[in-house]
Amino acid sequence: MATVGPRFSVLGPVEVVREDGSTSAPPGRKPRQLMASLLLRRGRPVSTALLVDDLWGDDAPAGADTTLRSHVSAVRRWLGEHDAADLLTTGPSGYRFAPARDQVDADLFEDLVGRSQEALGLGQAERAETAAREALALWRGGPFGELPDVEQAVVEVARLDELRFAALEVRGAAQLQRGRHREAVAELDALVAAHPFRERFCEQLMVALYRSGRQADALASYGRLRESLADELGLDPGPEIQQLSQQILRQDPVLAGDPSVAVTDLASAPPAAALPDGASPGLPDALLDAAARSPMVGREAEWDRLSAAWATTAGGGRRVVLLSGEAGIGKTRLVAELAAEAARAGRPALVGRSEGTGRAYHAIADALQSTELVTATIADLPDGVRLPLQRIAAAAPTAGEGQGPQERAVQEQAAQEQAALYAAAVQLVHRLAASGPVLVLVEDAERIDRASALLLRHLAERLPAGVLLVLCFRDPPGARHEPLGDLLGTLSRNPLVDRIALGRLDVTATATLLGEVLGDIAALGPTTAQEVWERTGGNPYFATEVGRNLAGGTHDTAEVPSGIRDALRHRLRELAPVTQQVLVGAAVLTGQVEFGVLSRVLEAGEDEVAEGLDDAVRSGLLVESGRSWAGTYTFPHDLVRDAVREGLSGQQLRRMHARCAQVLAATTVPGGPGSSAVALHLRGAGASAPTADTVDWCLSAAREAESLAAWDEAIEHAEAAVELLQSAGGTRLAEVCVVVAGLRIRSTQGFDRAVELLDVALREYTAAGEDERAAVIHSRLGGALSLHHSVMDIPRALEHLDAADRLGTDPRHTFLLAFGRTQAAMFGLRTDLLQESADLVVAIAQQSGRRGAAALADWASGWAAFNRGDTAGAFAHLDRSWRAAHEVADPTLGWGTVNAAALMANGYLLDPALARTWCRRALGQPRFDTLEYGHQTAADQLALALCLQGDLSGAREAVAVLDQTATARRMLTFLEGDWEAAEASWAAAVAHDEAAGDRHDALTNLRWLATARTALGDTDGARTALDRALALAVSGPQVPSEVAVRAALARLLAAADPAAARQHVAAAERVVGDGTGWHGLAAEVALAAAVVAEAGGDTGSADRGLERALEVAEQHGLAWLAAAVRRTRAEALERRGDGAAADAHEDAAASYSRIGAHERWLAWSGLQRNFHTPTPS
């Protein structure tokens, strides 16, 4: 609720801003200095001596105290003119000026900057820019200019200046996110000129210039920065801006941004490359061409919907169509008509097919090579956009071999390459759509690879104007194919998506189709159509194939093969031997088969193979693919290929797979494009191929997929290698298990399987007597078991780390071992071990001089200090950790520090404002959103802080980007009145944490579980939870949790066991003292003391405790706790029979109402009898 009254301005000359916008300054220089000094220390008493020093310094006149009082009187009169005289009070400690936070522009400014950083981090660019601009509009000049020589003012001015720079950075980043790079150039240019050493401004200007087509100017800006730093400071530019300059040089597509957010730029985008003279887009391949020449029967309604989507696209819109149906139902025929419509309009179609070959991005690669226009446009793109696309299309060598041994480096490179590919794909479609509508068609999506599905999801979320994306898939299996199911789940929430499901033809439509196939169905008898419809179920493809058999001379429908595959086999038997041989080779090779490869696989002359191919094409069993200039062929339908393969014996099929692998391996670089195809054929060959070769190629295929960040495909290939070696065992199996475990941990896919594989590796190395390698695996297991809640087992982790310590002698592993122990000890709440391990990590970091190691060392030391109750020391360590991570520009280090600090502030010390400050540090960092897990944890802590502050609508927005296990989701469920669900969720979390030995999280969840049980009236259950929590806190020790638990127990036991309650309060008060360093937790202790005093009849102490609790709660923005204090005061007054109870109840109810609390909170506290608040919607 906004405070009514004047606003005091310090961002410029000190003055009052009236409601009508007019201003008024204090009368005279000294009163202005006095007012500035009071505003500098607003909310705190300021002594006479300090004010005299601020106003006169060393030149204070005789009788300065008396002169000061006259100036105070002048200020009071001036404040009285603005109805604000009551804000200035006098007390034993001096003068205190206490305006509300929203009455001082510096506080408003700080809040707006913080909100802009949070919005930017949550992807709300428009809201971020608006808040940043509102903040900057408050800045009218240098703050506290009246106090140039006051040290505290100098410090505050520096802080506010940094906040102003942060607001300017958010404004620039938000403009770039929104695609407003052209508008941003002028503002950023001025900022760079005014602040030449602020690298972030230069970074943003470089990106804005690059996106505006001014690459040379962008690089010139970097050159000027580099020269200035070298000439004036003797420094080099930081690593982030150096990397940016390299990205600009290679025209990295990631820099191009998201075209979908800047539709106004579409008209200015460069057009697609021109086709060679005389060429036209045409139909992308022979499959669609052949389908378009066949009759389309019974699909009028579906065609109307599909053509309407194309018309919307042609008008500048964007659409996604999901086309599904069973095999042979006519999906290809329908989209062939659409592709023909596009071709008649001279517009391109990118057509990709998912062929289940195991190759990452197979469908995308197919689409990238589908037409000459597409390949010509790709060739015309800047290198940074072209190369990722060509690499996926296997037209450029892979970079998979050059990634280096470090797991983090491999993961970061893969993520960067994936981001580059995603951006390049959007840019390609954007370029093609610049001159008119574009069709992107993916067929057979029921077999789509995970990598292609993820890229399509990215494209659909950023679909440029003028693009129609059509996804065709068989249903069944449909969504049972996991990559497709996940894609459909995402697309189902997209308002641009239309779903068309094709059903079977009726008898009339079937008769029409047979008439087209046979020419004269009447000659076959009046019941033929009915019989065919009954035998085929109205499936167009099946009916067509049966019709072709009838056309071949079988006029008795009783002799129609019992199944469609029988019909196909019937046709295959009629073919020449060479044609059958060609079909067998093509069926085993799968996908689009090249003429040369097929010839080598069959070990036959080219003329003979060409004859067989021609015959197969004439028979309709093969078609030339879209890349006909490369001599490639494919089957028109999977059923044809399957019928050919089923005609082979098992041994014949294995020998053919082995031959295919031999031919493909001869021209494939291990780890490069095509590795997956070799691996799949070797696996299909079974015992016909050497196991060692198959294992090697499976790992090569995994490297190929990992280099593309295609994690599912990489894991599938590597797991196949494990399976091959499983029976033999040995160190080779151990090596492969470590590879697969690393893939799973880096991709966060299957931590449990990663632990299982590491266990196998440990067993094999131990059996082989490889102690040093076994020690490494022990360390890896210790780290893995402390890494993620799905596999966390702290006792086992510590056992493995101890074993690594005993076995290992290589000093290179000492740091990882020591840091692994800090992680396990932190979660296991073993503070002594945490401190010991942290000291070792610090020593190693200091010896190595590595800033990254120093960041980890301070993280560990921060937790050790916090557990012992040194809260100020803990935050000092975390501040150093953050600075070290920031210096090395490594957000993977920084997010752990932010999570620790925000958790300490939120979950233990009840200081949500401080938690939000830490979250803003992370969310405001460039490229922080690329760290999915880190971004989730920061957003989770931000949402939790909003919950504690009573901003439920903001919390709901924040949790929208979080997964279902997020801490803030449980808290929001509880605060919104679903106490039963919250209690069950916290109880399950406690059970999981205790089973995993995660005493750290169990302790926090036990406290929250007790809160939910108290709300439900289950005091026994609440006490049980708190007793368990206290035992954990004391044994840890973890002092902040002990204080919080004792305060909760004191409130719970005040009436039932007053002696125990008094002991708990006394213990908590001994730790907290006057509250310094204990933030909002001091309010919990004061409230507990008040409740215990009230229960003992000491109403004076109770009132003082409640007053103190309310003061601290409001000081730290704890809206829910402040409401609870008011409720407690109302209940106390009512028990005393005090006439003020009614007003106190109304005050408490109003407090809950301001939060927007569910009416259940009012009913629980008995407040509805005096004040009713409607249930928030």
C-alpha cells in the first residue's frame, strides 16, 4: 500500500516533491545540509555531534549545538508546511527522521532497479525495461551533493551510482531481448562515450550494432575499448567481451537474437538467396511429387483447415499444424497437396523425415538439404550462421574431437554449439520468410530423434512471421515415442497450434479411390468396393495396394492377401532378382540411400545396380529422393521397407548389416558425421562384427552426438557399448561405464544410472588391482552422491571419499577430493568435517592461486561459518566467493554462491530483501539464463522471498518458470491455504531427505512441516517434527536453525509446558542477543519471548516483545510474520479482557487482507468474526 504524503528527493538537490509535481527545498544552505544528513541516515537516530560534524566539519563555530537547534527548528517548520513534521523526532540518542520507504526517491529507485533485474532474469524483458526507465527517471543529478566531504555520503553515493549503472545495463539488455537493437544504439553509444571503461556498455553496443548490420562498427567499438584500457590503465579487456569480439568475427548466430520478438524488422531482413536461372522451388522430393499426382479422396474438410493455415501464413501470420493418423491414412498425400500449393506460389518447402537411424538432428539435416533454394540460401549466409547448419547436414567436419578433457569445458562447448545451431535455424527460416511464406514440414515424427525435437520446440516458440510448421506423425504410436510426446506436450500450450487427426475413408470414398486406381471398378462387380473397404478398414494406402493387386489380374476378392504385407510380398516375388537385391540393400541401409554406397554394399556393377533401381522406381517400390542430383533413393512407405527386411533370415540380415558398416566406416571419421550409422549397423550385425569394433564405433557415435548437445542419442549409443561389454567385464567395461556416467551427469539425465555405472567401474578397477583409478572412481561417486536429490546418499558419499583418500596418491585429485568432502559434509550437517575440509580447500586454492578454486573455497568456508552462528562472517566469505567467480566470468561458480547466500537469508535468517539482492546478482548477469539448473535455483529463491514478503501475485509469476519440486511451490501452496497438500509435500520431502542422509535439507523441511501441522491443529505432530529438527541442529551444529527451532518450540509449548518454553526462549536469546546479525530471525525470537511472557502473566514483557517483534518483522519486510504478530497481540488483549482487542483484531485482519491471504487464514486465527476478507481469486 502506497504511503500518502510528500516524497523526499536526494537523487539531485534535496527537496520535497509534492503530489502535483512541484518541488520545495529547505530554506538555506545549512538546513539543506541538515536535511541531507538526516535523509542519509533515515530511520536511525543521529547524534548532535555527528550532525555538527556533517554541517561544519573541523570548522564548527562556538555554540554549534545551539546553532544546530535553530536549523532543526527551521527544518521542522519547512516539514510542517508539507504535513511531514511528525516524521522528525527527538530522543536520547539524537534526531530521527523516519519517512516510509516509498517516500524517498533513493529507496524507490533501488526497489525499481531490483525489480528490473528480477524481471530480466525471469525473461520479462518489457517489464524489465519499464522498471529500469522508471528508476532512471527519478535520477535528477548527483545524490547528496550537499555533503561532499562526509565519508558515509561518499560511500552511499558510490552505491547509488552502481545501482544506476545496473539500471542502465538492464535497460540495454531488455532492449536487446525485445529486438529493439536499432533504438538502443544511440543510448548505448552515449553511455560508452561517457563511461569508456564500463565493458558491459561496450558489449551491449557491440551486439546492438551487429544486429543492426554494422559489424565493422561493432568491432571498431571493441578496438577503441582495447586501446583505451591498454593506454590508460595497462589492462586487457575482460574475457566476456573478448569472447564477444570473436563471436562477431565469425558471425556467431547466437548474437543475432530472436527474430520472433522483432516482427518490425522482418521487412528489412535480407532476402533468401536467388535460385539458378530457370529454377523454381518445385516440390522438395519425389515422395511428395508422387503423392501429389495420386488422387486425394475424402479429405475436403481437412484440406480446408490446412489451406487456411497456409493462407494465414501468406498474410504474414505464423501457424503450427500437428497432423496425425494411423499408417497409410493419407498424411503424406495431404501435405503433398500443401507443398504443391506452395510450389505454385513460388514459395519454398523445407521437408525433413525422421527415419529412426539414431543420428542426431536427422530430420533437420534432411530439411536443410531438401531443395536447391534452401542449400543456396544457407551457402549465402554469414559463416557463423552457415557453418552450424552445414555441420548438422554433414557438409562440414565436426568439432567433436577438439573439446579437451575437462567435463565442464565439454559441456559448455556443447551448450554453446547447440545455442548456435538453434539460433542459426531460426535465422535461416527468418531469411527465407523475408520475401514470402515458407512451409516447414516434418514427416514420420513418430520416430523423431530427441535433438530434432528440441530444435523444433525452439523454432515453434520463436516462429518468425510468414512460416507454417507442419508436424506429421503416426498415431499410434504417437506420443508414446518420448521425444515426440515431450514436443507435443510443449506445443499443446502454444496458441498458434492446430491439430488435425485423419480418420479412415467411408465406403463411398473408398469406391472413388479404387476407381482411380483401377480405371473401371464397375467391371469388377458391384460389391468390390464394399469388400475392399471391409478388408482394409478404409485405409487409403491399404486400399490402393489391394487395388493394384486386383489390377494385376486377381479379380476374386476372396484371393486378396490377408494382410497388406502379404500384398507387398506378392508384388516383390514378381520382380527380377537384381531388383530384389537392390531393394534388400536399400532396406538394410535405411533412410535415403546413395547410389554409390548401395553399389559398394551389394558389390555389384553400377550398370546392374542402376537397372535394379530403375525397375524398383517403375514398380513404385522406390522413389528418387529430394536430393536426386546426388543419386539418392528411398522407400515410399515404411511398410514396403519392412516387407523387404522380413523376407531375410536372421543370418542374412546380420551379414548385410556387417557389410553396410564396412562400407560406411571406410569413409567416416570416428566421432564425425556418419558415426551413428556405422554404429547402428555394427550393432545390427551382432556376432558378425567384432565386439571391440562395435564398442569403438558406439563411443564415436556418442562423441558425435555429444558435440551437438544431442544428449539422448549420445547416451543411447554409449549405453549400447556398455551392454556389449557387460558379460566380459574388465577395465574396458570400467572405462566405458565412466564415459556413460559422465554423459548422464553432464546432461542431468539419469543420476541413478550414473551412480550404477560408476559402481560397476569401481568393481572392475578394484578386481584388476588398479588402485589409483579406483580412487578416482571413489571420488566421482562421492561427488555424484552429493550432487542431486534423486541419488543423494551422504553416508555412502563420505565412505567413498574416505576410500579415495586411502587409495589415491596422485596430488592432482586432492582438491576435488577435499571439495567433494565439503559438499557431503554440508548436506550431511557435519560442521566439524565441513570446517576441516574447507580449510584444506582454502589452503590448496591459495597455493594454486586459481581464482576459481578460491571461489569454491569461500563457498565452503561460508557454510562452515554460518553453521557455527557467524552470520556476518558467512556473508563476507560469500561476497568474496562471488567476486572471484565474477572475475573469472564463470557463472557456473557464481550460481552456487548465490544459492547459498539466498538460502541463508530466506530459509534461516528471514531476510527476503537480502535474498532478493543476491538473486538479482545472478539474474542480472549476462548469459546466466543458459545455466538451466542455476537459473532455476535463483528463480526458486526469488519466488520464496516474494512469498515471505507477502507478494503472492509476484510469487505466482516467478514459480511459473519452476519445476514441480521447487521449494517455493510448497511454500506458495501453504500460504494459499492448502495446508493439507503442503503438509503432505513437506512430510514426503523430510522422508526423502532423511533416507538420503541429507540432514541439512531435512532440518529446514522439518521446520516448515511443523508450521503446516500447527496450522492444521496437529500440535503433537508439530512438536515431534520440531524435536527432530532440534536434535539435528544441535548435533550439527547449525546454530541459526537451532535458534529458529527453539523459538518455534517456545511458542508451541508456552501453555502446555511453560518451563520448557522458557528454557528454549532463554537459549535462543543468548545466541541472538540484541539481534545484530540475525536479521528477521530476531523477530521470531522476540515473538516467542512475548508468547511465553503472556502465558506466564507478564503482560509488560509480552507487550514489549510484541512491539519488538513487529518492528523487526516490518523492518525486514516479513508481511506474514508481521500479520502473525498482530494476530498474537489481538488474542492476548482479548484474553486480558482489554477493550482494545476489537481494534487489534481488525488491525490483524487488515494485515492479512493486504497480503491477499486466503480466508482460511482468517478463520484459523478467529479474525473473521470482526473483519471479513473475500477469498482472493
